[in-house]
Amino acid sequence: MKIKIMKTIFSGVTSGIFIGLCISMLFSYLSKSNYYHPAPQAFSNQFDNEITEMIVSVLIWSAIGIVFSLSSLIFWVTDWSVTKMTVTHFCVDYIGFLPLAIYAKWFPLNSREIIVFSIIYLLIYIIMWFIFMFLAKKEVASLNDKIHSS
Amino acid sequence: MKVTFKKNEQLESDAIVLHAKEKNKEIETIIDYITTISKTIIGKQNNCNFSIPICDYINFYSSQKNIYGTTLEKEVTISYRLYELEAILPANFVRISNTEIINLNFVSDFSLTNNGFILITFKNGKKSSSSRRFLKKIKEKLL
């Protein structure tokens, strides 16, 4: 279990940095400023040194990767119901991701932005719950078919 | 299938020989059946040891660091851990949660509860619950 957690953290860090790097390159390219910025201007302005800015960005990407990879264990090691898994995953990711995203200035700290983000976030989880339940229902039906035919 | 029984004094006391034109699924089922009924797992109840055929067990589960086995007649304590049982049990047994292994031959029905538990009803009316991630494994065993 300990080894599994360490492995999960490690893969969270690597995939977090990779995805963070790709997205920041994309946004830097789209901004047409000819310069690479690991995070939005509002974040860069906090630092007088580009190296520090990059280091802090990499740390944020790693932290987000760790939050998402560890929370995914909820689906792989627990015996919980679909509802309990989805709700716990929602809470852990929301509490873990939101402060990091705000700190990285991915969106401004005002209530309107946070509410819009939260509604989209909640909708995604509601859709996920329906998909999980639909798939489980299908699987259960096919199990019953098999057991009653044999 | 035509079955003939031939006595053979030269065989060991725990040996059976099957002769058939070819090995097919039916024959494999028969072999599985013979192996299962002849294998037993010791269960303890009130300080008495019972040698119970594996195919009589409905399920094995862990509770407060003890492993229990249930049959139609009784509930006994088992000295194996669940992962050890997983290795020795035949294909009709499957892990359904972190704490339970069940015998698929005793399952009468699967259902999904409103909050997303997989409810398993046994032929004797007892119920167990499983989680979504075990469905694939159960399906593979039922093939």
C-alpha cells in the first residue's frame, strides 16, 4: 500500500509537470507575445526573477498532479458505492485544486468566476455519476444474463 | 454422455482416470467438479475442526482480522488469509471486495442499489455487497 501511494505520487508529479508545461506553452503561443510564460501575467508580476517564477510554477503543477493522482485511488482501492466515491472525489479535488489554481492566478479571485467554475465542476461530476451508474447497470444486467443462462 | 464405471484395484486410493475421445468443455467441467468436491478446507467452530468440501462454501470474509467461511449449515473460522484462499480456490470463487470472496455457484442474483452498490443475493437469501471495480473480474469468471 505504501509503495502504491509512493508510485501514485511520483506518476502524479510527472504527469502534472508534463500537462502544466504543455498547457503553458500553448497559452504562451496563443498570447503572441513571443515570450514563454509558465503562468498568467498576474502571477509573473509577483516575481522579479524568471527562474523563481518557473520553479514555483513547476511546484504548483506537481502539487496539482499529486492531488489528482492520489484522489484517483478512491476509485481503485475502496469498496464504496458509486455515490460515495463520486462525492468524496469531488470534495477532495475541489478543496485540493481550487486554492492552487487561485494561487497560480489561473482565474481571478472574485465570487463570480469561482461560482461559474464551481457550477461547471459540479455538472461534470453529475454527468460522471450518471455514466458510472449507467455502466454499472449494464454490467449487472449482463452478469444476471450469464448466471441465469448457465 | 455415456458413462461406464470400471473398477481398477491398481490405482491409488485418491486417483480417478477419465477416458474420452477428446478433452472438451464438458470434460473440463467434470474435472473441475471432481477436483473441487475432493478438496476440503478446514473450518473451526466451537473448537471443533470440520473438513468441509470447498464447493460447500458460500463465501469467505474477513471481519476484525479473522477469516470466516459460510456454508448452508454453519459458519466457521478459517486459518488462511483471503489472499491465500484466492490462490487455492477454484475458478467459481471470485473476490468481490477487499474483505470478501464468494462462490458464484451460490449466487442467485446481482442488482444495483440507488447509491451505486452492487448487491449480491445468494440462493439461501443472504446478501453481500460489492463495488463497481470488481464487476469486470466477476464477468471474466462467469465466461
